[in-house]
Amino acid sequence: MRLKSGLWVAAYVRRCQIEGAYAVVRRRGAEEAGAIYVMINRLDSTADLFGPAPQTAFDDAQPVDRVFTPALKAQPAPEAEVEAYLAREQRFDPDIWIVEVEDRAGRNFLDQVVR
């Protein structure tokens, strides 16, 4: 059984705080199964953005795990480009979650495979 998005996000924010990074939920999505986007703000006008991996990236042995993949081709990208991408996603799917992490080193704290 897959964790609810709200619970996963709460645990992720806590993990970031334990590691010494500031994390905040910028947008709350659907509590049960909203898509989650993680923005890593590098505090230099650039950011990395990770979103849900396509279904083909899931391992048949662990089909319920969350897997994230870079949402943009160039990482890090200008913040304006990341914000524009997120705005498009919100128009397409109003149930998305957006978590922003501030970390100069660009650490994403995503335990799953980032492809």
C-alpha cells in the first residue's frame, strides 16, 4: 500500500529539517494521492526540480514506492523557468503538492532513485 501524499510530504519536510535544510510546503494538493513536486532552491537564483517519475520507471518488485526524476532537462535551472513549469503543472493538475527546500549545496534528500 502506498503512503498518502500528505503523510509522505510531512515526513519529507521533517527529514529535510533534520538534515539542516529549510523546507516548506508551498502548495497543498490532494491528501490521498496528489502528485508531489520537490523544488531545491540553491539560493543563487537557480533551482532543481524533481517530479513524479513516469510509470515505466517503477520497479515491478516495488511498485508502490515513490520515484522522482528531474522535471527539467538542465539542472540547476533559473528559478523563473522552474516557477513557469510549476505554474503549467498547476493549471493541468490542481491537486499537486509543491515542496520547496532551501539548500545551497543542492541536496534533495530523496531516498528513492532519482533518475
